[in-house]
Amino acid sequence: MRPEPPPAPKLAASIRAYFTDATRRLRDTTLAAYRGAVAELLEWCEAEGLATVDDLDGTALRRFREAARVRPRLIQVAGLKRGMRVPDPDGISREPRTTNRVLRSLGTVLEELRACGVLPLTRDEIRDNVR
């Protein structure tokens, strides 16, 4: 009888490890952009029931891209703490350039995870599905 293969690493844990390493070599502003993009992905993955790196395939990335494109813009509302934003009650989608910035940042992080052997995707799968 063959031994069971080890379970796939958790996606959130793999990303945390990436940021631990990246803190030494990337600027704070770059890390902030990457963290924002990754937070969107992890929130979406949780809602979709995707927990491991094996769950994140090309089809899942394509579905995330489409969800990111229709995500409502965030607006400031009087009475909230400074800098706090809430989704636009009119349901207006965010600007395409904002979505593109998120997808570019996410693509960079996913490519780094792929290059380290953590994410079982090809460079083409990442590039084709996160743009």
C-alpha cells in the first residue's frame, strides 16, 4: 500500500511566509500594495471554500479576476474613523485602474510563490488569469 501524500500547504500560511521573507527586501509601500491585493484574494478564497495552494488553480484565478472587476468602490462616510471606507451603497464598481493595480500586485506575489515551488501553477496560468 502506498503512503498518503502530504497534505497541501494552507494558502494563508504560504502567503504569510512570503511576507515574512519579503519584509527584508521590499519597501513598505510595495508591501502595503501587495498585502491589500492578497487580502482581497484570501477573503474571496474563504468565501469560495478554497483553503490550500492546490485549490488555487487557473479557473479559480479567473473567477477571482471577474469578482475583482465588479467589486464596489469604497467611499468615505461622515461619522466614521478617519480613513475608514465602506462599499458604495449605489453599487458603483471601482475604477478599472484600481482593479488592474490589485491584479498586478497579486500576480507578482503569486509568481514569487510559484518560483519558490509553493504554488503548483505555471507562469502562463498566472499571467493569463490575473490580468
